[in-house]
Amino acid sequence: MKALIMSEEGFEDSEVLAPYYRLLEAGLEVDVAAISKGPITGKHGYQVEANTTFKKVRPGDYSALIIPGGRAPERVRISKDALRTVKQFMKDDMLVASICHGPQVMISAGVLDGRKGTGWKGIQDDMKAAGVRVMDKEVVVDGNWISSRQPEDLPAFNREIMNAIGIVK
């Protein structure tokens, strides 16, 4: 089983690292995709290696897509290849988990109309404008989409991801 984390420079460090290591701990392979291969740096200076690019991602190779927040979604959402991947995951009803500013990528992909979810308080108006019924909860599960608001929600976010992929009951 493989998971994909899509991010870029300026990611919220804990929102990449906590799911990344939790997925590895559960025995999944984890790829990190960015605009180009190589190290990307979070807001607080942590680095992760992007071992693939948005252009090279084949959604069918993965069981889950994680979209962390921070400033990275502003860069991710301008990539047509990243948006293609998000659209395909949603079309195929595959697991997509976004936290904090992560839903911005999904808004740009046009896949949230009629869904219920959550995100960082600063983007909730954008989510509503995209047709999301926004809920102020630490985690919201709506079919194949799991969403959370902020780093403090990571325990619930990770728990629901693990539940969705059948690792933890």
C-alpha cells in the first residue's frame, strides 16, 4: 500500500511530518511530490525530500493522498498536474485527506461542491464559496474526504486516515 503527500516550500512542518511518519510506521510506502524533486523546507525549517514530481504522479499507484497546509497549498494549487491528481483521486473515490490550508488545492481542482468538511479558519469563507458545508470540528469525514483545521487536530486527523485505510479500528 502506498500513500502520496503533495506539498511544496513553506509547508506546515507538523502537518507533513506527523502523517508521513505515522504512515511509515503503519508499513506504507510514502512518496512526497512537489513541483520538482529535491528537498522542500517547512515554515519552521524542517526539510523533507520530494522524491517525485506532480507531473510524474500516477494516482492509480496510491491508496491515499494527503494535502498538508501552511503556505505550500498556494504553490501546489497553481500546478495543473497537481490539480489533475486531486481530480482523479476524487473521481475514483480514493482517500483524500487535507488539513489547514490543504483544501485550497481541492477548491482549485473544483471537487468540493456539495461536500462537508473543515479547514483553517482563514480559508473557511473560501470553502463556503466553493460549496462546502463547513463544520468547526477537529476532523470531518465525508465519504472519501477527511479534513482537519490545524496542527492541534493531527491526532484525530491521523486516526481517521488510519481508520480509512484499515490500519487502526
